[in-house]
Amino acid sequence: MLSPADIAAPPTARPAAGRSAFCRAAGLSLAALARLLSGASVRWIASQPDTCQRVYFANHTSHLDALVIWSSLPQTVREVTRPVAAKDYWSRGIVRRWLAQEVFDAILIDRTDIKVHQSPVDLMLREAGATHSLIVFPEGSRSVTGEVGEFKSGLYYLAKKRPEIELIPVHIDNLNRVLPRGEFLPVPLLSCISFGPPLWLERGEAKLDFLARARRAVLALKE
């Protein structure tokens, strides 16, 4: 587990391999800006920040979701955590592509060209390796109504192929109003990011039962 000294460690304590000092500095600045714009308060409920390998799974409300969750983690945890994002959005334009690849070290998923021998789950696990954590959104797309939709099967297969990895539910509250769908500029408002207790796929648990249980774990953090 992380000690308070680890959490407060300077950015140079555990540099991200392959990322320049400039990109790490840009990441720090964007994390601070995201927290400022979203006004996000952070709660850890029956869990705490840790650099152990995890999958953070959350409801999907806006394009800021991955950035705000990532920025809510302590610096030492951010260094080993990679957001999973849609390639069609984050590859559009030089700035977005640079942010995704060089600053966030995101894993970009092509939602329009999914191959049987190159599934998104296999790509995520290969990129995560034995050390990196992931931020994923099991609904697959942003909610229009603000309600948490049904979870798609990707989270189940992540849990099945890597049963030892902790699955941490995350609930994002009010972020859809900070950056409403179809808008480009965020509106500063208060939001809340809640991290819940870890869960794992149980032996013999059916896919639909697991996905329903994971969804309930996210919804429970709203209360």
C-alpha cells in the first residue's frame, strides 16, 4: 500500500518510462486545470490510492471523464495508470492526439474496425502489461440522460483473463453538466468523484450477473 510519503512524492520519484519531462509537466498542469474546472471533490470509500495493478471502471458522462478520474489520482498512481479512450475522438487533430499519446499515455481503441484476432480487451491487456492500471467506461459511450446504462461485456472479459487485478468502481457525479454533450468549452461547476471498494469476478459467476453486480457497485457510490 502507498504511504503518505509515497502519495506526496515529487513527479521525479517514479518517472513514466518513455515520456519526456515536458510531457510529465504538461500532465501535472492539465491535472490541476481539470480539478479546477470540474471543482471535483474526491472520496475513497473502503479503498485507498495504490500503485498496485487495477482497473478503474466508471459511468461515462462527458469527454472530461477520463481526464478528471486520472487527475483525481495521486501523482505516483497516475504514472502507472492509462486511460482507455475512443480512437475516433482522441486521434482527431494534432492537439488531441498529442494529449492522448504523449501526456495521458492513453490506450486508443478503434471502435469502427474491431478484428476477431485483435480484440479491444486483448489490446488493453497487452498494453497494460504486468504493471499498468486502466481507466475504462463499461457503458461504451456517453450517457445522454445522465443515467448509468447497461455495461458491455469488455469488463467481464478483462476480469476473466486477469482475475488477480483489482476492479475499482468509480462514480462521476455532475460532470455531464461541466462539459455538456455537444459543447466544446467546460462550465466550472462542482462535481464529485467517488472510488469504491475493489471487486473481482467470482468463480463460476455468469457474465450478465457479474456485469449487473459491477453496475450496482458504481450506482451504490452515488448514494
